[in-house]
Amino acid sequence: MYAESAPHVDPGIFELGVPTLGICYGMQLMAQELGGRVDRTGVSEFGKTALRAEEGALFAGLPDEQTVWMSHRDSVVAPPKGARVVAGSPSTPIAAFEDPRRRLYGVQFHPEVVHTPHGQDLLKNFLYEVAAAPPAWTPAAVIEEQVERIRAQVGQERVLCALSGGVDSAVAALLVHKAVGDRLTCVFVDHGLLRADEATQVVETFRGHFNVPLVHVEAQDRFLERLAGVADPEEKRRRVGEEFIRVFEAEARRLGDTRFLVQGTLYSDVIESGGAEDGVAATIKSHHNVGGLPADMRMELVEPLRLLFKDEVRRVGEELGLPERMVWRQPFPGPGLAIRIIGEVTRERLEILRAADAILQEEIRRAGLYRELWQSFAVLPAIRSVGVQGDERTYAYPIVVRAVTSEDAMTADWARLPYDLLETISSRIINEIPGVNRVALDISSKPPSTIEWE
């Protein structure tokens, strides 16, 4: 398996014109194709794992004992003929192998994530020493390349941008505006699934910052009607995604039958939606702008960020001059609070969750932890539990607090929030929000959990 067909790590790594070099994170597939053997041994590895490394090109200059991030059930039990095993863990004796003759290198773990402390050094060994590739990835180069691609795709046509207020759609909008100028119109859809005061902030920020027309569509009732009676998370995503497109199509017709739609789709969205070009990824959850798009959509997508991860998008955003508060805004899903309510979405549940999330965000910022966290948010499971308040029995909703650290959302670890902060958050939510009598903390990592609950 060569680099072009290997699972993605960084778009700046594997498009360097070195077709005979590859480093493959789908090591089982590579081993099978090259004559090795893969079995389900009954032992899985998810999360932090102790690794023993031997001397070789990948681990040159790195500690013999190190921690890596694993995520697998199947294991390579016999390496391909001619390959040498260079790393193993207690549960996975073959965690990395090298075949210098064929210039192929395989690893079982994820070196690209922050939870593998020496992973970046391993990738540098492969790129700079084995592949002799120049460190050519820069935000300026990405901007130049994408502007050219956008111009080639849209020609002289008008373009709509699906603007959410997050860094992804903001950077996508700036790239397209740089390419086509005033032929871009940004459309912000208020679907009623946003956090407290977010719609007002988005409109004020974008109208004050971008020199492009902004259309604000208030469609709260329309989306609530589409979600009525729906509890299945994939169906929620599909319905929100379809309704988004129908709104944009209506705006396109009103503006003169605009043909192109800009979206801030990232590579992590593509992978989790099962849409990677190599076809090996399962659908973990359909992102509204990937797996949630209707089959009969009449607009052609422009996705300048489709090969980037979040940290790369932020670097591009800084290069474009995007305000810091927008560059570092925590990720927020397109379906919004609809997928943070576990069960049917109702107006009452939205109001409860929105209020709880506002308290959480306020206290996280007050504690100075907002920039340290990848995401922090509240979840409302549509169940009720018994409580006692003021000597009276209550039967109310729980709120789950979810806070994680990550670099690219492909893996994440639960954040160790201070106990006094958790106490303050819990006390405020229960005391200030009618209908809530319990607060819980989610302490699961990704994998095996996902960051969002749905």
C-alpha cells in the first residue's frame, strides 16, 4: 500500500510526489496485501498503550519505551515476508514493521495524535529521513493552492457559502471570497439549535468583519417541525442536513439560481461519515455536510478544507487574518443541540439544554480553561430521575458535562476538570434551571466513545 491510498494523516505529507514510499496506519490491510497474516486474537487495544521500540528508521533517536495511542481489535500476527518487526506492545507483539528494500513502513498505532507523545518525531523520521521530503506545508501555500482550485471550479458563477459562525465555515468563506470576490454571498441559517445568544453573535461578527453580503435566514420552526418525533441520531442528522440544503436551494433561486455551495467540511468529517476515497472507513456518524446531504441536491459543493484537520484550518485562518475569538472557537456540530439531546428534540428540552450549556461555557471561560479544551458542552438525555429539592420530591432531567482534550478530533481524552469547578457548574445548573435535578460527568475517551453523544 502506497502513501496515496493509506489512511489520511496530514494532507501536506502524502502529496509530495514520492509514490514509492508509504507509511500505513491500516497496518492489517497492508500486511495482508504483502503476505502477512491478520487475526482477531480476542485482545483489543483502545487508548494509551505502552510500546517497546527497537532500532530502525521510524524510531531512530526515540525512546525504547514510550506511550502510543491504539485503536484496534484485529492484530498482525505474522509480518510480510522480508519485513522486520521494530515495535510491539504487551498485547500486540507486532505493532510496527519496516521493509527498507520495498520502502514500506507500517504502524499499528496512531502517531498523528497528541496522545502519542513521540508520534510527530516518528512522522518526521519517515518524511525527512526515509522519504527525504522537504517540509513544504505552509498555510500560505494552502491558501494559494485552494484559491486557484476554487477559481478553476466555479469560473465566473455566483457562489453561496453555508455560514455557521464556526472557524471551518469562516475560513472556507474567506478562501472563497479571496478567489471570487463579491460573487460570494454568505447565508447564515438560524435553525434554532444553536447555543445561547449565538445567532446574534454570528450575525454581528460576520456583518462587521466580512466585506461580503450576509443573508440571515430564521428557520427555527421549520427545523423543529422536521425533527418532531425523531429520536434516532442518524435520522436527526439526515433531516437537519436535508433541511439545510433545501434552505440554501431556496436562497440560491432567490439570488438568481446560484449553482455552487461552499461548506467547511474537514477531513475528519469525511472519515467519520465513511466517505474517505479509499472506502475503508466505516460510517461512525453522518456529518450533516457529508453523510447528511440529500441524494437529489441540485447544488455543486465547493469544499476548500476537505483535506485539512482542525489545527490546520486554524493556522490557515490566522494567515487569513481571522479574529482570534473565531479562530479558537470550540467546534460545534452542524446539527447543533439536536444531537446533544438524546431522544426527541422539543422546544422545552432545547431551552433547558441551552441554559445548562451557557452556564458551563461561562464557568469554563471564568476558570481560564476554554483554550485548553478541544470541546466542552452539556448533554441532555431525555430521561428523568428522582431527586429532592426543598423537602419535595422531583422527577427531572439529568445534564451530562462533556469536556475533552484533542488535536484533531480523531482521538480525544476526557479533560481532568478541577473538582471545585465541577462543583460550581453542578450547583449552578441544578439551582438555576427548572427541570434539572442531577449533573453527571462523562469520563470516556475517544476511542472507544465519540466526542459527541450522537
